[in-house]
Amino acid sequence: MSSKHKNPVAYFGASAMAAVINFPLWKASAMAQAGFEVPGSYAAAYLRALRPPYKGVVAVVGGMTWARGAIFYGSDAGRAYLESNGVARGSLAAVAAPPLVVSTLVQIVNQPIIRGSVMLQNPKSEWRTLSEALRAVARDRGAAGLWHGTSAGILKTVPKYSIAIIVKDEMERRLPPVSGEAATLGRAAVKACAAAIAGALVTNPLDVIRNEMFKTDLGLVDRPGGHRDVSTMGPGPSRGRRPGGHRRVSMGPGRSVERTIPGGRRHVSTMGPG
């Protein structure tokens, strides 16, 4: 693995570009997966997500930037380290272990930002900023409440990035070599898109479960029914209620895939040459 594979500027720069481009799609996906009530058709909801207000945009973009950059950079650097210290080159251990470890740590660190950012997207939320949302959750649920949903988040994030990196490496082996800058960029984009789609499709149900946990304050295995909609908590004590159900387990996969592909494309520079 050449030294430019381990240039963190490329990883974090690509992650920042992807995060900025993906924010409206992330917002639409979060709203769909959490089942927030949005008037109008699918197209109307999508267009609404593209427009202000962009609540939590700085935190979301910052969180996505460092998280994706850390996962892809840490995965490539970890693989290089393992392979240089006796682990078989291209083996499952060398490919899968680094993203498993790094993405788990990233998910734990990012969890409060993810929870607050998702809850801010509820059109009925009275919170205006991420700090307001996090303070309200901590006040009502304690500090541990900020990490509510971490179990589903880890179950989603770890396989998502592990699968993406494994698929990217498999595509690297299967795609024919090319020459020229345009062809190289196109080949890298194919790898990135295939990896992003695979990771998003496989883990979308856990995205939905995690966002529902944020909304209702239920645990991963709690029974639904008559639970509270805590995402509408504002400065005051009032909270909404809604009936339970599992029908949202597959909501938002299209948007999830859509918002992942631009991120995959913007990681072209982190995938290596060819």
C-alpha cells in the first residue's frame, strides 16, 4: 500500500465534500426513517428536506466528516499495519478487523451528535440547536440518555462500513485495470458506488430502528405500543404520543442509498489509484 493511501488530508477532505453534498439527503432519510409526520407527498417531503431550516447542519457535517474520514483512513492504515506485521495480505482479518474496531469507536463517540441531530429534524420539534436538544435529553434522561440507541447504531455502523470496504476491495480485484486519469476516476467511482450501495441496503433496517429509538426512547428489544414521541420535546414539559408498530423497518432505503452514493463518489480519492 503506497504512502498516498495513508494521507489523512485526502480522506478527511473527501469526507467533508461528501458530508456537505449529502446533508439534504441525510435530512430526508432521517425524517423518513424516524417516521416524523411530514405533510404532502414523497416528492414534497423530499423538496422540503432540501430547503432551510438546516437544523444541526454544522454538527452533522462535522460529525460525518471526521467519522467517515476516521473510518476509511483508520481501516486502510490498520490493514497496512496488520499486513506488515504478519497477517496474510488480503485476508478477512486484515480487511475486516480495522473497520470493525474503528467504526465501533467512532459510533460511540458520535452517538450524542447523531441522536440530537436526528431529533432536530422533526418538524414539530421546538429545539432550535443541537446544544438545546442535547441539554434537554441530558436533563430529562441523564447523561446516559445521550447514548441511547448506541446498540442499534453499532449494529448498523460496523457492518455498513465493513461491508463497504470488503466490497470495495473485491471490486478492486475484479475490475480490469485502466489507464488515463478519466478512466481511473471512473473505475474508482464504480468501486465506491458499489461499496456504498451494498453497505446502505444491508444496514438500512437498523438505521430505522436506531432513529425510532431516538424518537420514542424505547430500548432495542422493548415492546412498542403507546410509547412517547420524545423528539417533540421542547423547552416545556409537553410530549406527544403515537401508536407503536414495526412498519418502518424498511422506510427510507431509497434515500439512504441516494445519500450514500455521493459520499461514495467523494471517497474516490481515498480508494487508491485504479
